[in-house]
Amino acid sequence: MSKEKDRQPFISVRDLKKYFCLDNYKLAKAKTRYIHAVDDVSFDIYKGEIFGIIGESGSGKSTIGRCVLKLIDVDSGEIYFDGKNITHVSRKEQQELRSRMQMVFQNPLASFDPKKTIRFSLEESAKVHKIKPEVYKARIKQLMEYIALPEDLLTRYPKDLSGGQLQRLAIARALMLEPDFILADEPVSALDVSVQAQILNLMLDLKEDKGQTILFISHDLNVVRHVCDRIAVVYLGAVMEMGTVEQVYNSVAHPYTQALISAKPKEHPLENKKHILLEGDIPNAVDIPEGCRFAGRCRYFKEGLCDNRTPKLKDIGNGHYVACHFPLGIDRSKTASDM
Ligand SMILES: Nc1ncnc2c1ncn2[C@@H]1O[C@H](COP(=O)(O)OP(=O)(O)OP(=O)(O)O)[C@@H](O)[C@H]1O
Ligand SMILES: [Mg+2]
């Protein structure tokens, strides 16, 4: 396989839009208000990489994930999976896709049926997909070894297990159908810090051992830095910055990312770090501001430009993208309006 072929994206998201209608009752079209949950988002995920989406609460991370997994319909834009446009597929095709795309959610207790044993929950999808019992039983055995849990836990009910054990079992369940892609939406946010590392290391093992492709959603910069290869920083439904973890953390280009990184607690008490205050809250996603959506909170805000023209997401070198009129680290007097 040529190098070029290797770099074909496994998943491509193009100009994705998802708005939610805010009003329950019918209004004239012009008066209907929409939450702009996802607004023109594009990114690629390559096979075998962990791609992270990071941003504050309400920035649209989960909505992007749910659109990619076809759990909700998109308003516009396109989603390609393994070379195929899956934006509008039939119900039957959607079912086939389900086995190739799996998910792990934030709250492992809520993701298991409380009335069923763990074994039942693990076997369920295999039965639906008509996998032979000897095959899925052997697979469960292997997976329990892989997640380093004893098989006797399989006879227990979800309430009788710890959050860390359950999340490992949720990952095992996601692997039952040997999927090509896993969406992990805040998989460690509900867990004790002491068990977070176990789950994150398991994610890294999946990448190393199985070449698993993962979309990893989190609001925690430490977590994302630890597991992801590339990341997209989203703000109010739009990508502000995107690149490798090194590019985004070591050559930060967007003032929003800079503020997020600076707000992150020190990893070591002697770490020399200045805090940049991220003032105000994320604006509501209904009245999207004119121009740059981060303008109202940006310390480099320039009147007449930032509140007027929406900066396009542009490659500033080697696949490092930024949507800012004045990207950091670039001579600010020379950039401005051509961005
Ligand atoms: N089903 C829905 N109906 C109406 N609004 C929704 C729906 N799902 C999400 N939203 C809204 O869309 C916006 C983005 O929500 P989303 O859950 O994608 O954010 P998020 O980045 O995942 O946040 P968090 O970090 O809190 O999980 C929010 O304003 C949210 O209230
Ligand atoms: Mg979410």
C-alpha cells in the first residue's frame, strides 16, 4: 500500500451542521429559534489514531459524535466512513454500520441494563448479529483477560461493580463485534482519578495492539494530551484549532486554546505557569455572535474585524489549522484580514 493510500482518512466529516429547534410549539419560520449545536465542522480521522475533540460544556462535542455514529440525523454536511458516504443510508445499511461503529459513554452504570447480568449484556449484541455461541463465548473469555478482570464478574449485576470495573466492561462490550471505530464520549469523567489512568491506558493499548480507531471526546486537557494523536478544539459548535497534540499544546495558535491550556491546573507545583483568565461564560448557542464566535471573550479582540468577519479555518503549516484573524506565534501585524 502506498504512503498516500495510508493517509486516506478513515472517517471524514465535511461542513457538518446540526441545529436543534428551541421552541416546542410551532412558530412562523422566521421566528423559530435554533440552537446551533454544530456549525460547519470538518475533520478527518485516520485509521489507527485517537482523534480528540475538546471544548467547554455545551460546545457541541457529543452532538458531533452522535452525528458521526448516525445516532441522530444531520441537517447538512457529509460523513464518509471507510470511503463510503454514510450521511443518508438506509435503515438496513445503518444496522450494518452499527456493528462496525461502537460507543463508550460517560456513565458506565447507566449504560448497562440494571436487571441483566454483565454476561447477558456482553452477549446481547453478538446474538443480534447472529454470531455463533462458541465464537462469542471465546471472545468474552479473551476480552475479560484483555481488560484484566476475572470471569466470575460476568454473573454479577451492574450495581455490584465499581465504576472502573464497569467502564472496562463497557469497553469490552464495545469490542464484542470487533468494530473498526469506537466513539468514547467522556469515558473517564465520571470516574475516580485513581481509576482514570487504567481506562486511559486501556484506550492506548487498544490503539497499539489492535490498531483501533477512536474518537475521544473530553473537556479535560490533561486526559486528551495523554491519549490523543490529533485534536480539534471546538467552541460554540465550531472548530477553532486542530492539529497534532504537539502542534496544539506546544505551538498553540488560537487564543481560546491558549486560555484553555492556561486554565488547566499545574501538573507539578514547581511548574512555571501564568494563568490567562477566560472571562465570561460560553454564549448561548442560539444567538451566535457576528464575526468570530470567540470575539467577546478574546484578549486580542480587534474591533471592526473580529466582530465583523468570521475567520476561516486555515492550515498554518503541516496540518495545523486555526480559525483566527491573528493566530498566536505568527507576526500579528502581518496576518489579520487575509486569514
Ligand atoms: N437533543 C437536543 N435537543 C435540544 N438541544 C440539544 C440537544 N442535544 C444537545 N443540545 C444542545 O446543543 C448544544 C451542544 O450540546 P452537546 O451535548 O453536544 O455539548 P457538549 O460539548 O457535549 O457538552 P458537555 O461537555 O456538557 O457534554 C447545547 O447547547 C445543548 O443544550
Ligand atoms: Mg457531551
